[in-house]
Amino acid sequence: MENQKMSFELQHRPSSTIAICHLPAGETLVSEGGALMALKGPVNVNTTTHQKKGGGVMAGLKRLLSGESFFMNHYQAQQASQVWLCSALPGDMMVHQLTGQKIIVAGGAFVACDSDVAIDLEWQGLKSIFSGESLFWIKAHGHGEILLSSFGFIYPVQVDGEYIVDTGHIVAFEETLSFTISKASSTWLDSFISGEGFVCRFKGRGTVWCQSHNPSQYGSLLTPYLRPKSN
């Protein structure tokens, strides 16, 4: 009998998606801290600041800068079990199979992965500071499945040449694509007046996964209506 591998089942797509991870005995799921909804079956839970044996506290600090949580949870099934996962914002989820290639994941989009998938933090340089995005983005590589989430619907774009995406609408992209961050309009004044700000200009051949809503714009829209916390 062949060894079974973990698999994800997505339900209630695309507006309120949850993921059910089916874990065979002995398999381990690595997830973002705070993503757990429920557990079914005998599962050992180990919480650390790193994945496997790499990174330690420094890896946790870099994840904070990327928009992820400080801790990562490791779920190891003693028997066939289920781990139910959700994201902080309402929207979609996607499962991507890695077979040795690498993808870059925007801050806040990572939810969970197979223990055979390596999660590293990649410095994006000063261009990310000016765009308002995270200093670090996640680089995922290896062999296995990775679970990502979005605010709104996720849709893939096949790039062959050049493609422009607002920085707040990026979920992930293949490392075969190069990118630069620039202003949306031809002049700074036009970019400011239009309200568009910064965009990401992708070049090459590969896939970009986009989300239909922008979390930063949504947060800015709600801020004036939020009451300050009272003592």
C-alpha cells in the first residue's frame, strides 16, 4: 500500500472559504499561528518560532515584518485526522502544488503547507517600503502543497511579456517573473489624485495570483467609523 499524503479540501468558496486538511497518520502540517478552527482526531500540536530546525526567534521576527504571525504551529497526526483552517479576512483560498519550483507569497496570504515545503523570508528592498507593502515577502519552495488565502476572490493571470498589478491585489507569483515597483501614473501628482498609488510591473513568463479586494484600502475605509476603545 502506497504512503498517503496530506490533502486540502476547500469548502464555502469563494466568499467565506475554509480549508479542511486531511492528515494521514505520521504526516505533519505547518500552519500560520491563529489559523486553526478545529481539530478532529489525535493530533500533537507543537508551536515554535520557526519551521523545522531553522531560523529560531529571528525567523519569527522576520515573519512579523512580512505581515505574518510570530509563531508557527506544527500538527502531527497520530492517526488519520483533520485540521480545519481559516483566514482572518473573508475571501477565497487556493492550494498550489510545488514540485521543486519557487513562488513568492505576499504578506498575510500564507496559511499552511506540507512539512516538505520550505518557507523562507525574502528581503524586497527599499522599493517595498515606498509601496507601503511588507519589507519581507515569503518564498516557498520544495515538494508538496501550500495553502494561501485572499481578501475576496483569487484569480490567476498568465503573464507573457509585461503585466501591471496594484501592490495591494497581489497574492503570489512565480519566481520566473521579475518585477519593479513604480507609481501608477506618469507623474506623482496624477498618482496622488487618482488614489492608485504604487503598482507592481511584472516582466517575463509565469503566473500571478491576484485578489479581487485590497485589504489596505478596506482598512482605510473603515478607520473613520471605528470607535476608540473605552476603559
